[in-house]
Amino acid sequence: MAGISDIIEKFLKEMLENSENGIIEIGRNDLASKFSCAPSQINYVLTTRFSSTNGYYIESHRGGSGYIKISTLLNEDVFFNSVIEYLEQNTITFNEGRRIIDRIFELGYITKRERFIILHAISDNSLCIDAKTKDNLRSNILLNILYSFGRKNE
């Protein structure tokens, strides 16, 4: 059974797919009420599933009538450059790497088989070193994969 985070993510992605321009606006409290969860759960989903490295841009307006605006990064160059910039400055966990690879797959840049191979290459089972080094190596592997697409390679 899917967890609440997965259900909220699926709901928001369906809303984005059904929107005319790849942009939705929704009240954080309204969303929390709909799923009977705390607003912090909504924040968690937004930060882990709807970041620029996952192909989205988030605007958050807090306060009594606060809302969340989620935009799909339709321009693939913006997405790839955002991911590259992030990877150049940060290490990533397997789950973060999986979300990046899943988005690249969704964009049609890699096949299902290539997705499978890359995920296994960056898995904890493949990287048999300490956690900090593992996350750094994982980031470098994905960075070099993105460079192979002819993106921002400086």
C-alpha cells in the first residue's frame, strides 16, 4: 500500500498533467485537510518530490491565505542545468538519484533498460564504501551521465 507521501505526490502530478500550462496553485492547508495530514507533511512532499532536480519549480506563499504554486520545468535545458548545478555542489542519496533518473526517463532521454542499469550502478549495493563517500561518488556518476547528454560540461 502506498504511503501518504506517495498519494500526495500522485495527486499533485495528476493535477499538473491536467493543467493547461503545467502550473497549479493550491492552498497548503486545503491540501493537508484533503489528506488528513499536517501541513509539514505537505512541505516534506514538496521538498523531496517537487524540487528543481525533479523537474519542478515551487513558489510558496505563507500566511492565512498562503498557497503553493507548482510549475513543471517544461524547458529541458533548464531542468538539466538545474540538476547539473545541484550535483556539482551537493552529494545525493540513492533516493534523490532515483528521482533524478526517473525524471530523465520520463523525458525520454533513457530507455527503461538504461534506467535499470543506472539505478543499479548508483545503488548502495554497488557502492561499497562509507556513506559520505558513497553519496559523493553517486553524485559524480550522475553528473558524468548528464555530461554525456552534451549538457553544460565545463
